[in-house]
Amino acid sequence: MPEPAIATDDRPEAVIAGTLSLMSCYVQHPVAVYAERVAANLDRMTRLPVLSAELRSICFRLSARWQALRDHADARAQAREEVADARRLH
């Protein structure tokens, strides 16, 4: 079954909101796919001319960090490590 298409909305608000949502997903479930999508969104933000040069620069550096998180999450998955979720649900 093919993967669902990822939205390509380049409105800054949509990209930022989606990125923040994906970051929240990664905190709950630190898997490579979330980190990869965060990195891709941050990379996309580096090319949004409506954002300041300073913000685009920060997004560029953060994208590299999220790629490293993706690599780390991928290595954990390959090693079949489980990530303990110690959050209290009440």
C-alpha cells in the first residue's frame, strides 16, 4: 500500500504549525519518521522568503540537528531498542 502524500502547503503558518505538531509527536514516540519530517519541514522553512534571514539560518541549523535525531532513532529501531515511556497518564 503506498504511503499517503505529504501536504506541500508552503504558507509559513502551516509549515510552522505542522513542524511543532511533529515535534510533539516525536516527544511522545521518538521514531525516525517524525524526526525526518521535522527536518524536512525545517529545511523547507529555509527557503521561505517571507521568513527573516535569521530565522531561516536557525531553521537550517535545526534541520541538521533533527537529521541527527533521525539517525539516532533509526539506529535504535535497527537495534530493536524500545523507548520507555515514563509519563504519567493521570
